[in-house]
Amino acid sequence: MSVAETRRKKIMALLQKHQSMAVSKIISQFSYSPATIRNDLKVLCNRGLIVRRHGFAAINSSTVQASNENFSDRTMKFHDEKVKLAHAAMKYIQSSECILLDASSTCYEIAKVLNKEPLRLTVITNGLMAANLLKANSLITPILIGGIVNGASSAVEGLLGLNLLTKLNIDYAFLSPEAFTLDKGLTDFSIYEVQLKQQMVKYSNKKIALISPDKLGHNSLATFSEADQIDQFIIAQTPQNATQITSIFQDHPDLHYIVV
């Protein structure tokens, strides 16, 4: 992550804590020039993450809503498309492998499919819902990554479980972002979950990105994976986004993707 993006992530963390702050107060919290911080605020505003008015900067209410959205509510968004993504992901999973599922509602659909398959697997996850579902399957050994529990997202966040990731040979990591563009890669709104996902990417042999229709062409707070770090994109296609998918990938033959 660049110095500028690291700084912007800290600005967002500050605003997430206070919700709204005077720009002068934000500037005083950093050892950078006022022009640099004002430019960072402009970038964050252009991304739709914050709003600015009368010398103040505030978290965009839609960003707050996304970060606090209940897990069960997220499972209902584009549910049919997420089921298709889950079934497409199954062709990469074989018995006796060690796989990783992030805490996304899309990867929860993978867990639901796995629970019905006669596969002997080790499944590492930071998703409380996925771990709880898989624990009853005698063929599957679920391993929950330790860390801070986010009640709204049913995710474990932070780097307390990093030691576990370094000790396991992960065949495939299945990751679903909050947003995806070629420029910013796979992004998410939780700084702590981004930190963990960055390590998931680092310590997994193969990375599979699962992209539902609402993720394409949008940016979130921080990047956890560049596009070229992903071995395979699986993208849910709708009549509305078919052209968008082609336009995103047509000039990048090095990026492998399938649509479902």
C-alpha cells in the first residue's frame, strides 16, 4: 500500500471514530502539509467515502450503513447470483485440501454447498457463520481465525490470528470484496478486516475472487489485494453488467476470469 493510501486509511479511521470533524482539526492530527491532507480529503470525497461542507468533513452516511449492515441483510442482496458464484467455486475444491473462506456472505454460500458435499477438507475462515455451519460436518475440520469479533458482520478481524496463517499450507483462498476496480483492486470498508485479508492473500497459494454484480466498478476504503494478485475471477453476470465486465477485462488478457 502506498504512503498516500496508508495516510488516507488513517484519515478514514479518524473520521469513523468521530463521524464529523473540522478540516483544520484533521490537519492538526498529521505531520503533513495542509495541502496534502486537503488533497487526501478531496480523493476520499471523490470516492464517495466522505462528504465535505463548510470546513468540515464527515463520513458518508451510506458508508456507515454499509459497515454496520447486518450479516443476514447482506445475504439477501443478489442472493441468486451469490449461489451461482458458490457453485462455480466448487470446481476448484477437491477432497483433502486446505481452503480459506473469508467472512463474506458470498463465501457463506460456499460453506452451505460444502456442507452437503462428501469432501474431506480443512476450512480456515474468519466468518463466524461459516464456521458455525461447518462444525457439524464430520468430514470437515473448520478452523476459526482468532481476533476481534465484529457483531454486525459476523466476522473476526485484526491480526491476532496471523500466526495461524503462517503455519498452514492453504491451497485456495476464496475472497469476496466490498468493491472492485482494476485501479484499486479488491477493497473493503473495515480497516481491521482489510489487514487480515491482506495476510490471507499473502499466505495462500491460489486466490479466487468472487464478484457479485453490486461490487463492480466501485471503490471502498482500503485495498486488500491488487487485481494481478488474483489467480481467477468468478463474476456474476446480469443483463445490466455484461458490457461492463467486458470493458473492464478486455484490455487485460493476463487476468483470468469466468462469468456465471
